[in-house]
Amino acid sequence: MMIFKRSLLALLFILILSGLSAQKKLTPEYIENYFWGSGDPMPKDLTVPAKWENESAVILFQEYNFKFENSGKRVNQVEALRRRIKLQDKAAVDQYSEFSYKEKFDVSSNWNRRVEKVFAGFKIVKPNGEEQIVDVNTAVRIEGTEDYQRKIAIPGLEEGDIIDYYFYSFNPSVFTSMHAFDPVFTPLSAEYPIQEQRITFEVERRFFVAFNSYHDAPELELVSGPRDKLDRYSLIDRDRDKIETTRWFYPYRVLPCIKFQVTFARSNYELLQMRAGLENGETVKKEIDGEDVMDAYEYNFSPYKFEDKKLDAYLEKKGLSLQKDKRKTLDAVFNYMRTTLQVYASELRAVDQAGGLRASDRSDMEYGSNYFRVCREFASYLKTNKIDFQLLIGVPRRYGEIHEVLFFQEFFIILYIPEFEIYAAPVGEHTTLSEFPAFMEGVETYTVPYAKKKSALIKNHFVTSTSHEENKTLQRSEIEIEEDMSALSVKRINTSWGHLKTDEQDRYLMLEDILGEDYAEVGKAKYLDGVKLKKTLISQARLKYKASAEEAQKIQEDRFKAALEDELDMEVPDYLDFNITSTGRKNAAEPFSYEESFLIKTDLIQKAGPNLILEIGRFIGGQVALEKDEIDRTEGVFLDHARSFDNEIVMTIPEGYKVVGLDKLSYNIDNETGGFVSSAKVEGNLLLINTKKFYKHNFEEAKDWPLMVEFLEAAYKFSQEKILLKKAS
Amino acid sequence: MRTYFVPFLFFYLTFLPLCFSQKAEKVSPEDIELAKQLKESYPEEDLACLSCELNFSFDYNTSRQKIGVHERVEKSLISISQNTEFYSTHFYNEQSRISSVSVSNKAGKIQDIEKKDEYYQSSEYFYSDARLLYYQLPFSIAGSIRNVNYEKEYFDVKYFTSVYFHERYPSKEVKLNFLIPDWLEVELREMNFEGYDIKKSVFRDEKKAQKIYTYMLKDIESMDKERNSPGPSYDYPHIIIQAKSYEMRGEKRTLFESVDDLYAWYHSLTDLLEDNPDSYQSLVQELIAGKASDLEKAKAIYYWVQDNIRYVAFEDGIAGFKPDESQNVFSKRYGDCKGMANLTKQMLKLAGFDARLTWLGTRRIAYDYSFPSLSVDNHMICTLLLDGEKYYLDPTEKYNPFFNYAERIQGRAVMIESGKEYIIDEIPTAPAAENTQSYLSEVKLEGEQLISQVKRIYKGESKSSLLYQIHNTEQDALDKSLYYFLTRGEKNLDAKNITNTSFDDMDPDLSIEYELVRDNAVSDFGEEMYVDLDYYKPFSDFELEDRKTDYLFPHKIKMERKVVLQIPDGFQLGDLAQPIDRSFSDFTFKVNYQKEGNQLIYSNIIEIEKAVLKTEEFEEWNNCIKSLNEFYQQPLTLIKKS
């Protein structure tokens, strides 16, 4: 999994601590004097720009500082934060009237136990400039004694005050070889506007900094002289409005952001390796390019020779072979591996929880639980059978584009088989060959041919963007009105394909739903049916396993019911039945499908004298309800993928009634971004309604937003429509 | 040597995994059957108690010079689900300790448990000295039995206030034994025993010169976990322990014999206060300057404390009973109820008023001051005595006007300090009308839209809670939040030209006026139009089904909605929904349409005169809600005149 720290709040900081190298100097008094002493470089101006006077709070100044030093045996890491916030209303005072923080952090290794202290300081600056320092000794413990968690109430805090605080940590570690510190990726804007912020690095030359700014964020500047012991870098950012997010918005693609990672090199060789791609005079790495990718992945992903007699027997039994039907065989092989590795590992986890796992099988559980395992095994199979494939290496589109990559953790890898133009992706236990995650839709990737040597060219490849027809949900609702006109009896068939199928599979399919069909396919017995353990142990494990499976079934029912209630925006106490008719796990074309039946009492049907008013529009499910301030938009629209939602509503008209108001149910909007098309007619005693709502792409320019608004509003309006069932006079 | 070593290693590697496998527990078929039966009786539960015996004995601790209490508990718990995960919990604080805990299986074999001991976290308290010792009970399958034995010591009998029979899980049998020595006078107050078959016996143990009081109750359901329920002291049977006095070397020493003794102790704590008004003297003068009357002056002080002192609760040993000095609360700008009450008192005193600290139990507690116990109160306020009247000031309330008392303290018994004496009194109650929320609107149809001129008025607690929300919203988000509140975040509603009375003034009613445009409220089918006049439909989803405990409303409620519709030209009214005019106990529902000339007046008045709905009233309540729903279900019909 990629790890992003999404908020700078997760970090701790300081100003440039020149000369601060010895740990022994670190007393609370020293730190306090450092931040708040005579050398405090914080701007003295306490006024808030007029444009922010109505904000809840304004960050007048904040500085993050990182310092990395090599003291021979140890690597010393300092992280510090200083922040000064003007609190302009009660809500802000309330927000900052209590702080909780860790007073210490555990840096124990398997060799020794050690904790390091976090220095914290808080002071209030009154509007007249008077300062009140908070006694940190009034902080109270808030969790178990092992956790060092502290909570402090800030005394005397009032509207109009400034709260000025810092956190400082010093962490000495021992690394015997190269060590990459956690990468950070964050927007520069925050919950409140920021008048000025600085980010500062001080690193010894044994450390290597990767840093880059995006979307007009200021650049990091080298501020130290060539003779300084440490390289000092600083970024200064001013006048930053608070973060404003909106619907279908990928903040990392739009907002000014920064990314960075610091790596420590134990040896000169490692340092040279890291600096290899840098131009003359450059000290900070600003991107990972194709060369780096080639270096990193050429040998890292070298599939071993594949051999599995059970797989061979399975294929033989199915009458499949690469010679006879290559594509079909690959599908079967992929699913076989999915079953025997990933699904099996899931079963073992459930068995383990029931207390029935032999410790010797634990490694199988851990092995198969690695989400990349199936792909790796499949790659070996392809290699062994001389089927050409490539590694596609790209960044999930939510986070950026390929030329913006700064660290390897950003990458996601999928396999590509050019012969069939299909992908194999490490995703989940329902994924079939050719399915890949929506976040790789249309993503530009590096292509690493597995078999070729370094001389091979790296070509850019764009992962397929699926169409709205491929990612589709079809709902067919059959509605009968109960004889006493008090309730609607509904039978609904839901079918989904593509990425929408994946979402539904993840939400609804439970282990038992997939174990049965998968194990029957590959001829595998359930673990607890074959394992050799003491009789009492196995019988107890079976009982517990069964109880868990029953619980899962209950969870499944709750999920179906909750999804329905969420969709119709009302409670459905009479959820009668559901049945999964197709799990959609055999191949990409097979849909996920389920039927359900339920009663709706009173909510959607109103009696008006002898007539009935039916909120028929609600049957297409809850629609996007754009708020007034969403109608105008300046940001591009990021959707996860193109998609469509089709509805067929078939209602039996009760005898003696006729339908009035059908004219309101016809819409026909189809533009470049998507559409909403609907029609309604009466045939015999049936009311037939068809609707189709579709989003054509996974991204729209802001200028095209009005086109989207057009069909979104139409669909919303439809969802509010009613019909009259008029009693014949 | 080597030849032995290799096979050994082989043996070790091969069988190590099995050695680490979980051990199976032998559960007898009888216990499995018992678990099955219990599960049938209590299908929602995972655990039941087969037997539980609690023994309480008393002794005099010479070093502390206090009567201590020793609690010894033996219980046998059975898992009635296959996957029972249960944490056994024991609370203690600076006045008590858990001296031993052990868990054994049915055969008596001691089980390994991983105990955790932490400060108890609760959103109610910023800091509490309460600690929690907890551990998971290792159950294998349904029918698995664990015996839990523990001992707890209370250092001072004063803090040992009550014992309940009910637990988080159902119990087949609970037995309470109080071993009371002759030298100690204890009254065991039997509370809420009615309706429970509690067997009581008293046995005199001459040899040990003590009396043993035994109470036994069988087949006990688990304590309910329903929301908006009254505190447990209202319904569940329990015993209040009132240690009155003891004899030491022939001399009688009083503990809590009467309420006088309780007050004497409280007073001894407040006597220790060293208040110094220097820091807030000038503020008090500033607040009262120019105020025409004494009430205006007192109000200015009370509102200042409400507005400027944050409520931060501490529960810390004796500090849980002794207020903080006023100057500390003033400089910190935060305090708990006692600190805030004391600051209010001291500021009022400085302004020349007679103000007193006042103890009370909020409505969560069923008791009054008819007996002395630390369990009778949980709150402190300030009483202002002026011109023969008492004004109860609770500065922990927010946006609470001077003459309004919050529901949680209305009708509660109070103990007001009066030097060495005290005054017992009761806080007045107020009618629901004091909390009225009104919605008045004039509506006309324009196409398929309803255009309304709306005026909403909030009084009393309905106003306080709205003001609280308003003041806790970021100022840059206030307009949006108010819009959201008025339109309920519904796309079909749009509020325009919003005006309101000041959000900063606590005294007058809060009024908000605006134009409301509603889409989708009119269904026009040519000959007929159907109109939904009330988008709010108060109490439409308020049927109480499968509820076991009384329902507590946040306060008494009076909701008043009046919508005046201009009947459009060319239309006449169809059949109108049948009016509702029902009342029972303290609840009234009046909903109707009335035609007056060319206007149709929709009126909806719901009054809840008592903020608690008793279980025996549920049926009638649900019937009213059903009628209400039927009314709401029927839209107003406008028929085109032929």
C-alpha cells in the first residue's frame, strides 16, 4: 500500500536550530527560550488582513523544521512545529482550548527500550500584546500509563487572543544501512487561512533530500553557504487562503502541494547511487524519471520459474491448455491462483479467529494475504510459458501524474499482456483477469518489459479508460400495490458490471459466498473439513467458525438493507428477502447480480381522497442534489470512472385506476459529458418507466460543468416526480 | 553429542507449531445445553451470569481513622454465544483499590488473563481520577464457564453509596450479603424493590458480633442500554448504604446520621476556600455600573460567567467535592460546576448580594435530600437571595436567561448553604409554553412552487439550544449553517431575505424571519392539485416500538405551527384530513385545517408538559403518532372549479 501523510498536522517542527547538535542541551527551558526567547524571528505584527477578518481563525505564522544529522553511530532527527493562530470567534476558542499530545514517543528497538520526550509549549498573546505562558505541568494523563498521552486545558483563552504553541522532538536512531524516512505529501493550505508559513530542512551531506512543489506552490531554496556543515533549505509561503473542497475534487491534483522525503545513506556508495540522476550542482531530487524506474524494477520484479502440478491437473480436467485456447486458459489460471492463494488465505484468517489454525499453516495465511501475490505468481506462469507481458508502473490518478512522481511509494504496478491487451492487477479476492482498479483509469505509466535487459526502451503506456457502458448498473423494480392500497410490494433485480461491479462485490460478498464456488471449481476441501487436530479442538473451531459465518450473513443482510434505505432515503423495516444470483467472479464479462424484495409502507404513497399519489421518481434512487453554491465551478471535475445507471420500473396499475402525470416523466438530455434520458408509458395494466443516467468520462473541464449540471438537475427533478393513480369515477 | 542434538532439533521444529496451537477446553454437554436455553431466553446477549455473590464487610482502619469497606465478589459467567468477546471491568479511584482479581475455569483452574489498568476516559470529564482495570475473559465456545473472583476496598465508607442487582448481562441469581458489625450502625435503604421478588433474610452471627443481611434476586435481565433513558436509580432495584455512626472505645461517633451531617461535611470543605476577589473586583464594578436595578446587576454577572467561563469537568478525589477558589476559575477562564458556582457567588457577593453555594442532584438522580448520602447530588449551582426571593443560577448552562431553569434542574431538591445551617428547597418548574417554538407562515402558490413568508420564534430552552449551536459555529460558516438549518439541507427548499433578532442577547425571544420557496410541494395534475403544506411534519417518526425504559425528552416542548394558505383563484378545496384533538396525561396533539374566507389555515400544536414519557404511556403516545402520520399522509387537495 502507498502511504501518504495527508496532513502536516501529523508532523512536528521548529525554526532553524543553528548549533543545536548536542542532545544534552535539550531542556524545556532551552527549547522554550529558543522559540520564544529574544531571537524569536516570528513577525511581530499581530494584525489580520482585512479579507480574513470574518474567518473563524487565521494562522498568522507557522514553521515546520526538519533536521537530520549523522553523529557517527546515530542518526539524529529533529522535527518541530511552531504555530501562532489568531482566534476570532467562540468556535475557534473552543477548538484550541484543549490540546492533547504525546509527551513522549517510543523509539524502542528489539535491542533496547527507549523513549524520547516531546517538548511542548503554549502561550496566549492578548490583543494588547500581553503574553501568558501556560504551565505545561498542568497537563493531565489521558490514557494508559504506557501511552504518554497528555491533555492540557488552556487557561484564560478568549476571543481575539492569539494562541502560540510549539512541539519539538529529537529522535536519535541507529541505521546500519540506507534508511528512507516517511514520505510526506500535503497541500499547503489548511483549515484556516495562513498569513505566512515556512518549511525548513537542515541536512548533513550524508542525507539526501527529495522535494518538489506542485501547482504553483513556492520552490524550496538552498539558503546555506557552501562552507556550512549542514545544507539548509527553506520554503516560504505567504497569503494562503483556507482549503475549500467541493464535490468530485482531487485536492492533490489541484491545490498547491509539496512532497518530500529524506533518505539517509550509510555509505558513500549509497549516496552516489542516490545522487546518480542529479544534474551538476543539484542537491535536491525533484522527480523520479524513467531511468530510475528501470533501475528499480528491472531486477526487483524477476519472476521465478513456475511449477504447480495441481494447476496442471486442474487445467487438464477442465480440458484447457494454452495451445487450445490461450485466453480462456489464462483466465482459468488467474482464477485458480486467486483461489489457492488469496481466497485460501482469507479462509485461514477466519479459521485462525475460530482457533482452529495449525501454526504450521500460518505461513500460508501470511503468504496468500499479500495482495500482490497472485500477480507475482501469474507473472511467473507467463514467463515460464513464454507469454510476453510487461509491468506498467503508474500513479493513481487521485494523486498526480507520472512526471510528478517523487518517491517510489507513489507507484502502483499492474501487469499488461500485449497479445490480448489485457491487465492483471493486484486488487482483491474478486478480481478477474483484465480487471484493474478504477484509480488506474487512463493513467500514463512506464512500461518495463520483464524479459528485456536495461537497454530496452521505456515506453509510455496509457491504461485503458473504460466507458460508461462498461461500468453499468441495471436495476429492474417490479412494483405491486397491496390490495388495501397501504403498501407497495417491490421485487428488485440489481445487476452491475465493470468498476460498479467491483464496488458491489466488495460491499456484499462474504467469505462463505465465494469459498463454496471457488473450492468447488478447483476441487479443494474446506480447511476445517480436512485438518488434523485434536477432536475437541476441531469441533470447537467449527462451532466458532460457523457462528462467525452466521454473523457475516447477518452483516450481509444489514448491508443490503442499509444500501436500499440509503438509496431510497427512508427506512425499510420490511426487508423481506435477498439472493445473490451471480457473484461476477468468473470473468470480467460476468456481472454481479442480486434480487431483493421488500415492502414500502406509507412513505412513497399518499391517499388523496379516492386517489393515490405515488412518488414514483424515488425508485431511481437518491440523486445528486447540487447545492446553490455548487452551480458555478472553477475547478475541473474528477470522477473515479465513467458510469451509467439504468432503471426499469414496472408497476402493475391497480384495477379501477388510471395513471395521470406521465408527461412529467420524459427527459432527454444527452451532451458531451453525459445525460439523463427517460420515458414512461402504459401498456395494458402495466406502467413501464425506463431511465438512463450516464457520466461519459472520468474527468470534465470546469467549462463543461454546466453540461453536467444540466443532466444532474434533470435526474434530480425526475427523482422528485409523482404520478396520480386516479380512481375511475 | 551431535547425534542427539540433530534429532532433538528436528523434533523441536516439527512439533513446535502444534505446541503453540490453542488448547481445547472440554465443555460438558450439560453446559452447552444450559447456554442454549439461556440464549433462547436472552437472544440479544452473548454472556450470562449463573451466580453472583457479593459480600460487603466493614472495618475500622486505624491509620486512616476511617471505616473501610471490603467487597468480595464471586461470580460464575457462562458464554451463551460461540464467539463471545467480553471484557470484565472494575472501576476504582483514589478512594478505593482492587486488591485481587482471579479468573478460573469451571474446574477451578486459574486462567491467564492480560490485565490492563488505565485512567477511565469519558467525554463528560476533562480529568477524572477514576481508573479502570479490565481484561478479556477467555471463553472458548457457548457453554464455556469462567469464575471471576475479585476483592475491592473502599477506604472510607462515605464513598460506598449503593449496590445494584443488575449488570451488563443477564443473571440467573444475584446474592448480596452485608456483614454489619455491632459497633457500626448502617441503614440499608431498599430502593425500587417493588415489583421484584427480592428475598431478604437477616442472620445474627453471635460469635462474630455481627448481623448478616442477605438479599437475593433471581432471573435478572441485563441493564438496558437504551438512549434517552432515566438514570438507573429511577427503576432498578438497589440498596443505598447509609453508614450512620459507629462506636469506638464506648464513644459514639457520627458519620452520616442525618442530612445535617452530610451538609456539615460539605460545609467543612467549602470552609477551606480562600477566595480572593482582587483579580475580578474591577470587572464586577464594570459589569454592574449603570445598571438600574439589583436584578439587572445580578443578571450582568450571571451572564458574564456563562459567556466567559468554559465548563471543564474534573473529578479528582476530594476535589470532586470541594469547589475551586473563585480567583483561579476567573484567571483560568474555565472550571467545573462547583468552581463556576463559586465564582458566581463571589462576584455577586462583591456586588453586594446574598449569594449561596447550592448542592443538588440533577434529574438523572432519583433522590432528594430525605437521607444523607453522596449519591443524592451531582451538581452545584449558586442561589441568589434577593428581596425574599430565591433565584437559582446555573452558570454551566449556556445562553440561559435569568428566570429560566434548565429542565435538568427543574423541580429538583436543593441544599442551600446558610452558615452552619442549610436550607432545603425545590427549584420551581416551568410550563412547556416557556419553551415554545413557533412557526408562522403565510403561503401562496406560484406555479408548482409554494412561496411563504415565515416567522419562527424560539423561547426558553428551545432558544438556548439554538443559540448554543449558533455560537459554536465558525463565524465564516454561520450564514451557511443558518441557511442549512432553515432549509434542513433539502434541495427543494430555499430561504431568502433572512433576518433575525440579535444572537447575542439572551433575554428576548429569538426570532428569525425569511422567505421560503418550496419546490415539489405542489403536484399539479391539471384538474387537481395536491399541496403538502408542512414539510416539517413534527413527531412524524416518533413511534416508540420495542422500548423498555421511559423516554426522556431534553425538555418540555411546545411546538406551534400555523400556515395560512391563500386558496388560488379558480380552485376549491377537496376533502380535508380529519382533525386531531387528542390529549392524555401531559401530552396534547391538536392538528387541523380551517377555512376562513379565501384562506385555509393549517394549525399544528403539540405540547409535552412533562419531559418524560413513561412506558405505560407508550401505547397512547403511539396511537397519537399514528393519527398524526395519517394526517400528514393526506395532502391538501385543490380542485379546479368547473
